[in-house]
Amino acid sequence: MFIAKVVGNVWATRKHKNLEGTKLLLVRRIDGISGKFLDEDVMLAVDKFIDAGIGNIVLVMDEGNSARQILNDKKAPVRTVICGIVDTVFAKGQTKKWH
């Protein structure tokens, strides 16, 4: 699991049947306190229940079986799923409010 910023979205006219009704978002890992990007990598993450959008700070699950459990779909071809929008981070004696 990691904290990320939503930096874009992906539009798909055709999706795997198990992904119908989901949003496909592009996310980049960030430091939860400073907000600095931790690397240049951009990942595709599925969002079915959270309704995150560009600019949101989100909690991302990056493990296939756990992602499928969050989606409640054992056959979904998914590894990375957004599982929450981050309001506040407490780490190393510091607090950062994101909302």
C-alpha cells in the first residue's frame, strides 16, 4: 500500500467485462508529508467505489489478490486499486492535512 497523487485518467471505449463501471486513473507515489513525488513512475489504478479525481491524494493497494478482494471480484484482471482518499497523514511526529 502507498500514498499517491492522481495525475491523470485513461478513457477506454472497451474494457474487460470485469472492469465495467470502474474508472482508470493514473497515479504517482508521493511522500505523505512533503507531497514530493518519490519517483517518475506513473501507474494505472482502478477506482470503483472511491470516486477519486485528478489532484486527489489517495491510498493505493498494489497487490493483485488484495485489489480483487476490495473490488469483490475474484476474476478481475487487476493489481492496483484506489482504496481511499487521504485526508490527513501522521508520520515521524508530523501531521499533514490534504483536504
